[in-house]
Amino acid sequence: MNDAHSVTYPQTVRRWDVFEISCNGTPEGNPFTEQTLSAVFHGKNESVTADGFYDGNGVYRVRFMPSFTGDYSFTVRGSMLDEPYTGSFTVRPAGEGNHGPVRVHNTFHFAYEDGVPYYAIGTTCYVWALQSDALIEQTLETLKHSAFNKIRFCVFPKHYAYNLHEPVSYPFAGTPMDSSVLTMDNFNQYDENSTGNDWEFTRFNPAHFRRLENCILKLQTLGIQADIILFHPYDRWGFSRMTAAEDARYLRYVLARFAAYRNVWWSLANEYDLLRHKTLKDWEAIASIICGGDPYRHLRSIHHCVHMYDFSRPWITHCSMQRTELHLGAEYTDRWRDRYQKPVVLDEIAYEGDLPYGWGNLTGEEMLRRFWEGALRGGYPGHGETLLGHENVLWWSHGGKLHGESHKRFKFLLELLSQTPGLGLQKNPAQAWDEVSAIPQEGQYNGQYYLFYYSFMRPSSRVFTMAEDAAFAVTVLDTWNMTKDEKGTHRGTFTVSLPARPYIAVQLKRVDI
Amino acid sequence: MNDAHSVTYPQTVRRWDVFEISCNGTPEGNPFTEQTLSAVFHGKNESVTADGFYDGNGVYRVRFMPSFTGDYSFTVRGSMLDEPYTGSFTVRPAGEGNHGPVRVHNTFHFAYEDGVPYYAIGTTCYVWALQSDALIEQTLETLKHSAFNKIRFCVFPKHYAYNLHEPVSYPFAGTPMDSSVLTMDNFNQYDENSTGNDWEFTRFNPAHFRRLENCILKLQTLGIQADIILFHPYDRWGFSRMTAAEDARYLRYVLARFAAYRNVWWSLANEYDLLRHKTLKDWEAIASIICGGDPYRHLRSIHHCVHMYDFSRPWITHCSMQRTELHLGAEYTDRWRDRYQKPVVLDEIAYEGDLPYGWGNLTGEEMLRRFWEGALRGGYPGHGETLLGHENVLWWSHGGKLHGESHKRFKFLLELLSQTPGLGLQKNPAQAWDEVSAIPQEGQYNGQYYLFYYSFMRPSSRVFTMAEDAAFAVTVLDTWNMTKDEKGTHRGTFTVSLPARPYIAVQLKRVDI
């Protein structure tokens, strides 16, 4: 580490890791509003300007994620520095398992920046990062053994059924309203207009954001994308009704702290349409701030409750869908792809659980069925678990342990997706009315690979009509019991016997080329 | 019995039973086209003209269903009679369990003519009446122990997968094509244009129609409506491509024979839109013949495959629906009601089975779920069973025994429907997004009775908010396990604990009035 003029930084960093410069400065006054810090980073292939932030205790930081290897220089300017400070460092190749940020690939899919395919299997734990350290550790341990490679969670605490307790920290200095008055019967009388909160919106709580960063980093180690929800409506603290200036200051602070983490995705909001104090114009302004303040172009979307945002807006990189009907959701994936020409991530297609609410009381079978419906239509389904009876720790909000059945079956799906020739599936245009059928997205694999899924149906056999000059290895997949039954090689028109149970899939792989 | 001038008829008949006059005449020439017979019946409250028909062996008959009790006279005229014959008879009150024909009641529902509610629970056995006598008896025995009170079946034989064998009889004199060439692999190369059939379309086969009548009568005894399909596209004999004149002659023969049976419904076609040789004009002409030749105004509809007929046509008494999507069908019941302002009968919402086809491979659970979705939206769902593995006897085509699971649960539903205050359910306008909720159709029962159904969802409880001044007896119904759990009496806002399993319903019955 160098240490000159109170500026500290490492000599080397790995590609797509975080390079961080620290400066000492004054803790007096309001460092968040009164001090400035920024740096410009130069490498052979890129120049990046990054804003710094105050991290408490007189420490200011500026972060950078290098996208290339080689020698870099930087110049840091700050109100706490007498003059600009210039330094240099070396970016070494990425560490093992580090493939860079996830990018949109081939219009409808995702790949890491190094080209490795990324098949999103997401889950939602809205405020897992604002729970006790022990519970956070348990969540990470659960994730480690799961198939999940994306998790959606909030910066702000959440006020909602089964989520009435205080978070371990708040984003701002100040004190919250008295929550001892809350019960499951009266909680929905408390909203963003609740009284008794006393926040200093110009003073961030660095510990709150450090906690979130720690979670982002640990997710990174596990190969999991952090889909960070910046605003949401389930609020008794007033964080959803800050002014535009307060929102902007908050966003710049988040961007300065989080943008250099390669596994970050930006979700502007959970259920933006329920935030009564924000207009479409506000959301577009927020999007502008995100786009302007994130030199790494992390994936960006916004999630609705009832009224979809216009996903064709250019700043939106992918659709972040919620089912808007009781019965169907994942089944619309291919239509949404057609309409928006972007990847379709099904962030909420209801959760496995037993809540009194229709969005949170699917059986494991139905959750898994929705996954396969969405995945074979070329989308990326997401999970959540809302099972009661575990001391009020619900995965969907708090993390902890998984108690459901669907999550055990996602590795089976992920392995199958990973076998796709090229990257990504699309709906088979020749799909019959009574099947879900997928082919590779990439045209060069035409005629070489097919998946069929029978969902709730229970065929005892199916007839396949393929080209006479092509031989296919046929495998029957029981998506619930996670068994594979190899049925030999077939060509032309052939019948495959099936187990006459729901949730069966068939894979056809061309083998004669 | 009188016996004068070769005219025979009984002295008495019961209301809504069949009064039949027989005349002897010549069997020479073509009695179907060369002889005429008709009668006019007069009672205090009605005058009905009915056409007669030739029943073979020199016997001609004319039938009449009296709708009132008391003294009736008739005059019969026929080419085999020297002069009109006049007679009289007495109509006695209806026998036990005879409530007359089923009529539309209160726009969306059905009642027997005497006002007794009729909640249709239908099934489909397309050609059960054209099987062996032993199989027909077995079907009747099965029906006797079932909840079914309507069965859909064809006059013509059926040519389709799992239905390649010859019927026991044909509607016309002549000989069919050689069916020994048929296999499950080649059958769909044979259609209404198949060669080798040799039919005399002017000569009916009375034995064929007697067999059907016998079935209609036995159904009547069991209290089951005979929903008779007059045309259908699954044909290798050419019966679906007769000329308009041949169709008209066939329809008049059917009307003369069947119309006097009180439990007859007319289904102009199964999947009319697949009959390539008929136009909408043809169907309207057929409808005119039915309307003109049926003095009893039996219920009339027509069933589609893909393109719904315009159910707003005035001759159509009720919608005869087929699901037109893979996932949803019964769920549209309330919208179809709104649109057509007629009863919605869900004659095909796919079948419980394990066929290779999506229309015939539902689990029992899914079949039952569709029943409840449709019934609580104020419609009348229908069943079919297509399970293989029973010596190629499939209920849906042949009748026989039921091997599925859903049918065992329909009595439970029927009993519940029969408890509706007034007659018939409608969608509760206050239905929440995550429930199916019904209230009585008849406004006078407003606020007194509610049903809720949670379909595939799995709530562990639900909160109900009812009027504070009304007390409700709460019963939780497990529609699959057929259990009822009485949860006491509640008022205002109350929570009902539920078993966190799918297929649960809740009944609220006001008890303080």
C-alpha cells in the first residue's frame, strides 16, 4: 500500500475486482454534503471517472472496477486534498471464477463479460442483508448450496406483513418511528406518510452501506448476482417519499459505493407503480442518474406490481417481470420477448408458500412448473419462498433456510440450460399447441437440439416428427423427481413412451454430426 | 289400447312422457320418402303438430310429449290411412322424479319445467350408444352410480384415434368401407371423403335409431339429460358430407323420433368448424329445421373446436364451450356469461386421461380444479375420461367403467351447488384477485351466501370481511378429499384457518336471519 498525502491504495488489483483509494479528511461539519472527492482512471483501453464517498470516521473513498488488465494510472481530486494526487497500479488477470459483470447477450440472453454463458436462476430475499449477522451468515450458507445465481434485495428496510421488526441499521442518521405499536392487524395503516420518523437525509449511515457491500462481496464469492432494489413502496420510514434532491443524493452515494462491484444489477424499484409519491418523470430522472453515475453499465431494470413500466425505454437492459394474472405469468415469456426485444427475467411469478395471499402460496410443484414454462420460452424465472411456521423467518424477506420443495429442483434445470448449444433458448416456432418447446437461440444450431415440456399434462407417450436424415438421442426428464431416462437414438417419426405424470420434459440432441 | 283402422295408441300417458300412435302400412317401395304421417294434438293448454316416421316392418309412428295434464284429442293423417283418424287420451300427472324438460332459468341457469333446479354435471361418451349391448349396460350402470346428469353423445359413429372399430349399427341402409385397413398410424388419412362406402341416404336404419332411443329412455330413468350431437367431423363414412337435402331428411327423421323425449338436448355439432363441407349458412339452415321441427323447444347449442360459433344467435339457448387455450378455459366462464347472456356449459375443458394429446391428459386434480373454477363462476362444467390401459375402452368414446379420480368428487360439488339459495351462482363482483368467489344469482339472497375457492393456491388462512350485523356459519371444504370442516359462526372481520393444501373452498352461510 502507498501512503502519501493521506491517500492510500493498493499496487495491484485483479480485473473486475474493486480498486479502492482511501483519503483521510475531516469528519467535521457534514462530510456528505460539504466535501467532494473524485478520481479519473486511465488504462490502455479505458478512461473512467468515479465519484468518491464519505465512509465515516474521517475516511473518504473512491472505487473503480478495471475492465482490462495492464497498467493503470489515476488522478484523484478532493476537497480534503491540497492538490490532485496521481498514482498508478497494475491490473492482473481475473481470479478463478471471476468472469466479469453480466451483460445482455444476443438480445434475449445474458453472458459474463468474458463470454461465459449466464443462465439466471434468481431468488428474492428483500431485506436479508438488514438482518442479524447470524441470519445473514445462514442465508449465505443456504445460497452456497443452492442453484441460485441472482438474488434480489433492497437498500431500504421493508415494512410489510411478516416484516414488521426494525432492520439492524438505517441508511440515514436519525431515529425511526416507534414500531412497538405495530401488529399484523394494523400494519397496513402505517405507510410512507407515518409520523414519528426523524431522519437527516443529508447524512448517510456508512455502517448500513458497508453491511450491504459486505453482502454484495460475499455473494460475489459465491458467484451470485446482487440485484439491488433502490426504491420500494413497503415503507413506514418515509424513504419512499424523499424529495427529488434527496433521491439524487442517495443514488449518487449508492453509485459511488456499489457500482464498482461487478455482480451488481440495478433494480430501480420493486413495484414502482405503488410508490404514490413518484411520477414517471421521477423514474426517468432516477434512470438518468443511474446511467450517468455508473461507468460500468450494470444491468438496469424496474419492477412493477400491476402496470408494467415501458420496458422499451432505452435505459432498461432487461424486463423485470411480475405476473399480472392469477393463473398465468411465465407462459407469456415469449410474447414479452417478442414485444420488448430484451431478456425477460421473471422476478416475481408468485412464491412457493402458504401465506393467505395469492402471490405467496404456490405449491413447490407449481413454482417449478412456472420455472420450466418460463425457461423453455427463453426467459429467466425467479423464485421466492413464503412458508410460515419457521419462527417468522421467511426466505422471501429475511433469508435464512429454505423449507420448500421447488428450490431443490433448480440445479437440475440449470444443468439442462447449461447444455444448450450456443447460449440461450427460444420458443420453438413449430411448438405444438399442447407442449412447451424450445430450440437454441443461435440459428447455427437449427435442427440440432430440442426441448419439450408437458407442464401439468400427463401424456403416456408423444410422437415426434424429425428430419429423416438426422439421428437424435432422446432423454426423458422428470423435472420433479430429477431423473433422466435415456431412450436411445431415433430418426424420422418416432414415439417416445412417457411416464404419464405431470412435469415431464424430453430432450432431443442430434448425434450424427 | 285402441285398434281401429290399424291405428294403435294408449288411453293414458303421464305428463312429459311419450305418447305414441302406431299405424300399420306398407313396407313396399321406400316408406321413408314415399309415405307421410303426421298428427295434431289438442289439449286445453296446447296444440302440437308432430311428424311421424317409418319404423320398419310396415309400422309407422307419431310421437307427442304432453306438457299439461288433462284430456287431449288428436287427429292423425297419413298416406297409409284412408281418412284422418281422430282419437283421445288422458294425460295424468308426471311420474315420480319426472320434472319435465330442462329449460333456461334466469338467463344463466337451468331448471326443469316444473321449476326444480337443474345443476348440470355433464360427461361425454361420444359413441357409447353404438357399442355392444353389454358395454351399453355397463355404461348405464356406471352412470347410475355417478353424479352425472347430462351425457353428450352422437347419432353418427365416430372415426378417430382409439375409435376405429365399426359401430354396432349404421343410421342408413348400406355398407361401410372396409375398416380392416385402419391402424392408429394411418387412420387420419381416412376422412369424410373416404371411398368404399355405399349408403342409401333415403333409407334410414330403424334399428340404429331404436337403439339410440332406448339409450335416451334409460338415461331418462336415471335422471340424465341426453345431449345429442347431430353432426360431427370424425367421419370415414361420409355422414358429414351429405347434401343439404340429405341432412334435412336426416334431421326430420331424428326430430320425429327423438323430440318427444323430455331429456333430449340438441347439439347441432361437435366441432362444427372442422366439418369442411358445411358453411355457416348450412348451420343456420340446420338450426331452422331443428327449431321448426321441435315443438318442445329442447335446449339447443353447437360446439366448436377453435372458432366459437356466434352464441348470440337467437336459436342458441346456451353456450356449449370448448377451452380454446392450453392453460385456461373454465376461468373464462364469467366473461362468456357477460358476453352472451346465456348459460355457459363447459362441454370440453379437456379430459382426465393420459393420451398423447393435450386435450386428453389431465390429472384428476386438474379436471376437478377446472370444474370448481367453472362452477363458481356460474357455469356448468363437463367431464370426460381418456385413460388408456383398459382394453382400449375409453369412457370418452365408448363408455364402460370410469377409472379416473375426478368423477368421484362431483357429487360433493353437486351437493354444494344444490345448497345455493335460489337457483344458480354468479361470480361475486367483490371477488379478490386471488380467489374464485361466488354468490347466488338471485338478488334477493344478496349478502346471505358466499363461496370461495382457492384453486391451485395453498393459503394457510384467509381473512374475511363481512357486515358487522350479519353472522355467518363458516365451513371449510376440501374439494379433493371431500371433507367439510365446520368453523363456527363469525361476523365482521375474521380469519379462517385453512389446511394449506390446494383445492380448498370456504362456504359462508348467513345464519342470523
